[in-house]
Amino acid sequence: MSDKFMWPQEASALIQSVAMEGQPLPFLERVDRAIDMTVGRIFSTYLLLHANGEGERVYSSAVEHFPLGGRKPLAGTHWTTRVQVSGTPYLVDNVDEIRQTYKRYDLLEELGVTLMANVPIVYDNTVVGSINIGSSTGRYTLAGLEPMRTFAALLAPTFALLRMKQ
């Protein structure tokens, strides 16, 4: 984890990143920096949830392992029920459960990830995406993920716009 997120200096840089050219990547990168400074992480991805039930990776801090644009069906999993349908965070805090939940657990293990946290991005009462952060066992609790809801709210309009463009 980097230095603690410093409001208002970092918040100002985060807000200003919306105006940068090449959106949404500059904004997503800045949000990721803020997340790392706030709760810490080994890696993160942001998943855009399409109306057809597919998820598309629109941000990755580890593009060599989890490249942008990767798409996958999400229907019928415990993850889908928890994050996409219920709109509640999902926390997997052990290697066995990671292996059962995530198809590419081998890549997570390669990165040293033994905990995954998924926080829904909700816009207009619809889950439009998720913030997915990987870390080490014991790093987070569900209650400790509360600051992530702020970042999810900041991402919501961007994800709603991306979803409308699909």
C-alpha cells in the first residue's frame, strides 16, 4: 500500500482526471491509485457488467495477467448472486475458496493473491460494474471495505456511460 490517500489534495487530482484526454483510462487509473492508497491492494480490475450478463474488463493494474477487454459470462455463480443481483460486496479470504470461485485462480496465485474482494458499482439502482481487488489473507473484512463504496459511487456514472455505449 502506498501513502494514505490525502483529502483534499488527492481528491482534487482524482476529480481533475475526469477532464483528461483518453477517457476512461486516466480516471480509472486515478481511482485505482486512490484505492491502493486507502485500503491497499496487490492488484485490481474493474469489470463492466453488460445487460446480457457478460462481464468485460475495462481496467486492470496487471494487464499482463488480466488484459483489458477480456469478457466472460457471469450468470449462475455465487459471485453473480452476491455482487450483480444483490448488489452487495463479496469477500473470498482463503485459497481454497478462490480456487472454487475464480476460473483463473492460477494467475491470482502467481500474483500472490490469497484474498479477493468485489464491490458492486451501482447506478440508478442497477449494478453496472464491480471493483475487484486482490490482496493477502486477512487484509480486509466486509466492514473494512466500506471506503470502497465511495470509489464505486465515483465510478458509477462512468460505468453507466460505458454500458450505454455497448
